[in-house]
Amino acid sequence: MRADVVDFLARRTRTMKRCSFDARSRSRTTPALKEGNGGMLVSTGVFLATWMLLAPACLWAQDEMVLEVGKFSASQVGQTMPDGWKPLTFKKIPKHTSYEVVKDGGVAIVKAVSEASASGLIKSVAIDPKEYPIVRWRWKIDNVLQHSDVALKEGDDFPARIYITFEYDPDRVSFGKKLKFKAGQALFGDIPIAALNYIWETKTPVGTIVENAYTDFAKMVVVESGTQNVGIWIDEERNIYEDYMKAFGEEPPMINGIAIMSDTDNTKEQATAYYGDIVFQKSVKALSR
């Protein structure tokens, strides 16, 4: 998805608190993402993190094993966004995806309808991926996009995706990456040093990890592909720590944001998606030590 960088400067919030939560979803594990086009266009991943930094939210402790960052099932039907989440919109994209809390099978979830549009919902978090490496969520789509293509800027649309962004730690990055980050920061403000995009693609094999079509700061991880599971609730589970290591070849810094998004502004198509609860949890290996 393309976006204008003008007026998207952000300030990092430092008031977030670590929290825990009860996991309620089943999980199904699937196998384990180019630089923007001149000047004013950057990837969705960069803007997601910028907006997350504008919209701080605290997570509160409920349990030692899990962190409940998106308890959509506790939201009130009819809300345009769940409590603690903020809208993500783009100045040069006037048509926004609509979001609403609805019930599906008696459970409250977030429904997204995208019609040649783009916007998302975001939440700031502070999570150590070493301590809580597992992310679990539920999602469902009504259709895939005919012209979605993770390798192309004009195909950088997906019926459903989840972003995870990471904070910039200057003591843990190479000199070359520091220079690149500083250059990007001068143009775009407070941006992420890295982002993982978990996507539902049209034809790319599940397990593929490639660079985002706009920036190598973001990597795309294909967790669902094609029409086989259209119309079915799918429970996903990913090891963020392992995915980050595979995607970027280094230890991940702290996680500072998460977002959901359905976007079709490039392909000019229509998509409907549904998002269930999102949780982070400690790994079984860590718990058994």
C-alpha cells in the first residue's frame, strides 16, 4: 500500500507498561518479506509504526503466561474500533476501510470491509519477544484479491494482515543500518527499525518471507495463501522471535506496536475480513526450563 509521508512525524511514547492476559484461542501453526519509489512514497509498515507511536496504549497484567493485546471478544457490538485501539489513516488516501465490532457465531470480532480503500486499527505495546515470542490470532476472509502480489508495489494489497513493529535500539544495530535509519528518520520522523507483516496472499506459497515492495525495513510473511480456506475461521500461531531472526538475521529488539489492516487501494478491488482475539504468550520451551 502506498502513502504520502508529509505531516506524518511522530514522537515515541515512553509510558507503556508490560502486561499479561488469558489466551482463549486455538492455534494452527503454519511455516515461517524494496525500497520506496522516489521521495514521497513509503511502505505501509513504516507508517503503521509511526502512527503507533502517536497512539500510546498501556497493557495491564492479568496472567504470567500470556499478554492479551486484542481482546475483541470483550468489545461492544457496534463499536467502530475496540477499546485501546486507534484508527490508522493516510493523508493521500481519502477512502478508508470500514471497521466495526460485530458478532460471528455468538462471539464479538472486528469486521473490516475494504473497497478500493486503505486504513487500519493500531495499538502501542511494550513486549519482549524473547520473553513472549509466540503470537496467536484468529482471522477469516470472504475473498482473496485477484491482483494481490507481495513482490510488486501495485500488488501490495491484502484482504487481511497483522503488523508487528519493533523499536529502534542504536546499541544493537550495525553502523550501516544506523545511517539508513537516520536518513529515514530525517524524512519520515519516528519510524520502526523493523516490522513483520503477517499476510493472507493470493498465490505466493505459505512460509515465504520476502522484503516489502517499498522498504527493506519491513518483511512480509505469508501465513495463508489462495482460496482453500476462504470463509473459514483460521487460528494462527507464529514464533515472532524465530520469524525475526529468519527475516532480518539478527536478534529482535522490543516489540512496540501491533495493527490489523485490510487494504485494496492499489488493486482497486473489494475485500471483507474478520479479526478475532490477538494474544502473545511465553513459549512452551521457556516454561519448561
